[in-house]
Amino acid sequence: MKADHKKVERYLKTARGQIDGILKMMEDDRYCIDISTQLMATIGLLKKANNEILAAHMRSCVLEAVDEENREEKIEEMVKVIDKLAQ
Amino acid sequence: MKADHKKVERYLKTARGQIDGILKMMEDDRYCIDISTQLMATIGLLKKANNEILAAHMRSCVLEAVDEENREEKIEEMVKVIDKLAQ
Amino acid sequence: MKADHKKVERYLKTARGQIDGILKMMEDDRYCIDISTQLMATIGLLKKANNEILAAHMRSCVLEAVDEENREEKIEEMVKVIDKLAQ
Amino acid sequence: MKADHKKVERYLKTARGQIDGILKMMEDDRYCIDISTQLMATIGLLKKANNEILAAHMRSCVLEAVDEENREEKIEEMVKVIDKLAQ
């Protein structure tokens, strides 16, 4: 993976810690909206991690794809990713 | 929290396990798109958990808000949540 | 519809004008990314209009639903809308 | 623009017609949720048009970018688009 491993790792480990926190909030029967708000923050964090990965992928794997055939393959992969993101 | 605790817990614990899996994929320097695809699946799972929480909240806290003032407060909370979701 | 008609109308008429503009950009064979950027701005505008409508609906139809049965119906409608928004 | 002009045009003209329909629904003071549902369908249509444009752009402009510098520029443009889509 081409993205900044440290940065992505930090996002993911923070998100994992937040999920543990949400599980604790559920145990404490905290208010629905407080839990939903935390969950949406965690979703936002994972989206950031995903953006880092896709941006680095575009700037390396897609940009440096050696030959036509390899580049076409990479382009098609990204077309599928973009389609999913745009839903 | 009014949602089905077991169901939401299952989503969250699965998502947490997936994040561990993604961290492992990064260690193994797996391909960017494979990691991104897994991350988007995890985001989808957390969205499902959030939907369960919001639906149960609407069907209990908002529906059963005892008096006018309490109901207005709950409605305003949901207007903010809807605004965030619709971005 | 409970939302501020003037405000929602303005959003919608602006969006319609933008679509005309995009069709003209296509005729002029303008660059893909310029057209996509304009299209995403129009999507953003329609999302704003939708938010206005849903917020006003929550603050009137849902808040003032006269009896239990009517309120339940309104709540279920919003649960479906929230589910779609959260995809 | 590299996308299938006919196809994108059809999406855009349909969306424009739907906006006219929504304006009429507002005049007839139709129910909020009915208007919102139609609006979300129109947003979905514009997203489809955008996907067509981005997919064709990736498969032509990005794929065939002649030299390193030109390709880098195209990649950076797409990184920005992907970031916006992923919000």
C-alpha cells in the first residue's frame, strides 16, 4: 500500500478505539443521539483513511503504471471505486 | 439506547475485527484497492449500525416524547442528524 | 409542503438553470472535470432543497401529528428517508 | 467531454423535467415526503450523469495523458474529485 502507513494506521487505531468507546456507551445505556454522533465521527475517520489510500494509489500505482495494458487495468479498478463512492 | 443492543453490538464488533484485519493487510503491504475495498465495507457496516440506532430512536424517544417541549427538542436533534447524513 | 416555498423554489430554479448551463458546456465540448464540478455543485444545491423540506416536515407534520396512529405513520416515513440518506 | 453525450444529455434533460415536476408539486402543495422522494430520485439521476462523465474521463483523458507532466496534472484533478465524492 502506497499511502503514509503511519497516518492511515493512526486513523484506523483511533477508529477502533472509538468503537470500543461506543460499545461502552451502549453498556452504560447512553442516549441514542450521543451514540449516533460518535458513530458518524468514526465513519468520517474511516473515510479519511480511505481517501489517503486512494489518493496515494492514484499518485503512484495509476500514475506509474508501466504499460498501456497495466494502466487500463488500474483505470478500470478506479472507475469501480468512484462508482461506489458516488452512490 | 433503544436499538437492538445485540444487533448493533454485532455490527460494531465485526467492524472492529475488520479494522484489525485491515491493519494486518497494511503490515503485509497488500494492494491499495484491496485495502480500500475492505475499508468501504467496514464503513457500510457502521452505517448500518447507525441506521439501527436512528430508526429505534425515532420509533421510541421521538414517538413517545411526552410533551410538546420534549418533542420539539427531539425533533431538533433529528433535524441536525438528517442534515449531517444528507451531506 | 411546509418548507419555505420561496427558498426551495429558488434552489430548484437555480439548479434547473445550472443544468441548462451544463447542457451548453457539453455542446461546447468543455473539459470533463469542469462539467463534473458544475454537476456536483448542482447536486449539492438539490440536497440543500431536500434538507429544507425534511427539516420543515419534521418541525410541522411530525411534531404536530395529532394522534398516536398518525404519529407512528409519520415516524415510519422518516425512518425510510433516513435509511436512504445514510446509504 | 468524452462521455456518451446522448446518454448524459438524456439524464440531464430528464432531471430538468423532474425539477419542473417538483415545482408543480409545490404549487399544488403536495405532501413533503412525496416531494422529497422525487427530489432524491433527481439527485440520483444527476449522480449517474456524473459517474458517466468521470468514468469516460478516466478511460480517455487520464489513460491517454501523453506525458508524465500531463498525467500528473490529470491524476491530481481526480484526487480532488474523489475527495469530494467521498465526503
